[in-house]
Amino acid sequence: EDQVTQSPEALRLQEGESSSLNCSYTVSGLRGLFWYRQDPGKGPEFLFTLYSAGEEKEKERLKATLTKKESFLHITAPKPEDSATYLCAVQEGDSWGKLQFGAGTQVVVTP
Amino acid sequence: DADVTQTPRNRITKTGKRIMLECSQTKGHDRMYWYRQDPGLGLRLIYYSFDVKDINKGEISDGYSVSRQAQAKFSLSLESAIPNQTALYFCATSDLRADTQYFGPGTRLTVL
């Protein structure tokens, strides 16, 4: 069965303490991998799409990378406003728009 | 104004009641989706629609139905609500030329 697994489930960081979140997937024929940020009580907010192994995308303190079996979201020198749940989702090649989500990583950045 | 809106934002109802959640979008996207989110679980797809005449079941469609009234409107109905349908419900849209989905603010539904 196709799976998307995110680790760790929760991460507590000091402001400025860089770290990485992991998203591993087992879908066959990846069409795209998506990262979203979700704040409490709000809908997921799109961050990045990655399509092929070796691809990297950056936005402010966030950098997403992709290999054949996993993706990493690197948070460099995080600030308290980076606190959120980060969701990973994959789209299989023939799934026509359907996304399969992981359970997310809850990140808390303390001053 | 938000591109994807959902109404109501919060709803408390009783077992057996019929409930409708509504989604509207101003992004001009053809594709619309309904997901539910439960604590500790990822978002799970309930139904999706690629245009007004195209409706498809997702991963967890039992107990739900949908209606695509127009390109911009997609409604989710619970014909007879039950407590395990208590969850956060999100609507999303995407353009047929791109894969990225954009989400609404969500509806928190509680079934007593």
C-alpha cells in the first residue's frame, strides 16, 4: 500500500537552531511532491512542489529537497513565526490530481 | 478577500441530522476537492470534481455526497451525520494545467 510517512511527529527548536524534517514515500511513479504549512485553525498553505530527484526549492528560511524515496524540509535559523505543522503530500503519476498526505510534523520554535 | 471560502466555519449538530458544507472559489480553477482532517492523521480525500459534470469518489466517500453547482461552487453533504464524522473539513482547488492545490480555511464540524 502506498504510504507517506513524516518524521519526527513533533520538533521543538530554539530560535536560530537549524533542523530538518523528513518525508518518506513509497508511491510508484511519483508525479510530484508537495510541502504545505498549516497554522492552528487554518487551511494548509502551499510552500513548494518538487518533481524530480535532485530538485531543490527555497523560500526564506525553508529549503526543500527531493530524492527518489524521500524529501527533506530544512529550516535554517528558525524564528518563532516558523512555528506550524508542516505537511508533505505526494501525487502518483496516474492519480489525476489526487494527493496523498502524511500526518505532518508539528514544529515549535521558542525565543 | 480569500480565494477559497468555506461556510460555515464551525458547526455543531446532532446524530442523524443532514448537514451541508459549502465551498466557493474565485480562482477560476476547474478542479475542486473535499478533504477531512483528524488529529494524528493526514488529510484524506472524500470527493473530487474536475469540472461541473465530473464527480469522483475519493478514499473515504461512504456517508458523504457532493454537488458541483457551478465551476466556482462545490458542496459536501452528510445525509445522516454520525459522531465519527466529527472532524475538520477542507475544500481545495487546482487548475487543470497545474497540480498545486489551494485550500480554504476549513469547517470544524462536531456531531454529538
